Amino acid sequence: MALIPAVGAGCSGPSTSPPRVEPPGTVNSEVEWDGFDPGAYVQHNYSVLRDDDREILCRIRDFFGGAKIAGTHCVDVGSGANLYPALSLLPFARSVELCEYSTANVRWLRNQINGYDECWDAYWQVCAEHSAYAALPDPRGHLARVGRVSQLSVFDLPRRAWGAGTMFFVACSISADRAEAEHAIGRFLAALRPGSPFAAAFMLGSNGYRVGQHWFPAVQLHRAEVVASIAAGAYDVDMHEVRPRPALRDGYLGMLLVTGRSRG
């Protein structure tokens, strides 16, 4: 397992890695999730705020900013080594539970919520362009107060436990089994109380991804498949597809952002 970086070490700059296609059929329980390297993941994906993440962040900021929620128990499912979904919930949160399965990522998250790295300031600055976020003067301190990390699989989420939620690049990236992706989407939506606003994001057409020295599987989801899975448990659904230029990595078609409200 790769070493977990100290605070500040996860934002040192982008890296590249060669593509590889994972043999089909890999299921979530077969993956060595404790081999996930959060430092390498942040370095490659989030050390510099990309235009595609800015676009997504603006949309979820405006969505939650207009959702008329306050003092809500919020959840970010499958947080991994990504803080910006949790940041998008901060102004409305009585609590934010970051649910993550990988032990390596859990340690990284617990370190970050006590005082997150400076690279995330650029993401908060995008949020703070909206008045609801600008009214929160100390997001770093607020996350330390309201944030909590739980080591929990998406498949074990309790029902109707939270009033707002996010799930970013999880269902598409935990397995090569399409049925598991659909199940993950259903468990996420069912974990929210009826009427709760949510934002979820998916890699489209992904054939897997490398983090550090480990390769992880993915499902080659397409828009119609995500639409069908979301529609079963949500309403007021809006979808927006992002085609990054340049691509974040080889081996995917784009990103799909979904917002809406859970049927609970």
C-alpha cells in the first residue's frame, strides 16, 4: 500500500499514467480498495482546478443554493480523495457525513476535515461566487466542526437517513459489474429522505483507471443507463453532460452530472 501523504502533500501537481483495460466481470468485493493511494489521486485529478470541475461545481453550487435547505444532515457517499462535493453542502449543513470504504481514503479524509489542503481553496472560491456560500466566512473551520468520516460501503447505507446528499464518480467506478452500479445508485437515493436534494456525477464509457500503482475497475455506463437508474428513485431530475478538453485521462467518453430530489 502506498504511504498516506502529510497535509499539503496531496496537491503537488498533475501526473499521467498509461491506460489499461481491466478484464470484464470484476466485482466490488474482489478489488483491493485499501491499495487506493489518495495522494496520487488528488495529485492527478484535483491539484489544479480544471474547467470541467469548475463547470460541475458551479452547477451544484447553484442547485443547492436554490434548494431552500438549511440546518440539514447531509451526506457525501464514496468521498474517496475528493472534498468538493462536501464543500458544496457546507452552508446548508448541520452535519456532513463523508462515507468511504477504503481505509486509506478514510485516513486521508479524517486528516483533511481537520484542516484541508490549500488546493481546495480554489474550489471554495468558485462556491463563494454564490451568496449562500459567501456568507460562510470560514469553510475550513466549519467543515472541521460539522464534518464526520464514516467507514461505510455504499451498499450498507441506512435508509432515509439524510436530508441532502452527493455521490461523485462512485457507482461507475467501484466495479465492472453494471448491476452493482445500478444497485449503488439505488442505495444512494434510498439513503435520502423523501424530497431531499441530491447531486451525483458519473464517468461515461469508462474502462477503468489507475491510481498510483493500482488499477481499479469501472463500468462503461452510458447516459441512457444512468437516466433509467436515477428515474427509478428520483424526480425533478436534471442532467448535464460535460466533455472535458483535454481529457482527464484516456479511456472514458465524458462526465454526466445529475441533480434532483429523492423519492426516499
